[in-house]
Amino acid sequence: MKKSIYTLFVVFLLSLLAAAADPAKPRAQQDRTPDGEAAYKTNCTRCHNTPPSLTARQTRVVVSHMRVRANLTGTDANAILRYLAENARSK
């Protein structure tokens, strides 16, 4: 009986170690910062043709509204904000 419990415990620990060492973990993908242009093309071009030429302030407001409306993740919204801010006109 003791031997079977010990074996089960060892198998459990090995499976935990194997899961922790798996390179295809979803968390690793979430930790990556998405490319702003790619995030814009994926999420925004469904309704918008080209990135608007807005001020940085206007861009922040638009992205915050569109995050709710387009159901963007925080990571995607930040990447899109950076992308649009880089292309914003100065005012």
C-alpha cells in the first residue's frame, strides 16, 4: 500500500514538472507584447479603413471607448494606443 501511494506521488510530481516545463504554455503567449500595427489590423480594420490622424489626447479617448465597444484586451488596447500615438499628428 505504501509503495503504491509513493509511486502515485512521484507520478504526480513528475507531471507537475512536465507541465511547468511545457514551452507551449498559454501564459508565455500572454506575456508577449503584441505589435500595435498587427493588433490594429486584427481588431480595428473590421470597421475602419486607415488609422485616423488624431492628437495624442484624442487617441487615448478613442482607444478607451473602443476597448469597451470592440471588446479589446488591455494588452491589445495598449499596443493599439502606442501604434496610433506614433502616427498621431502634433497639435
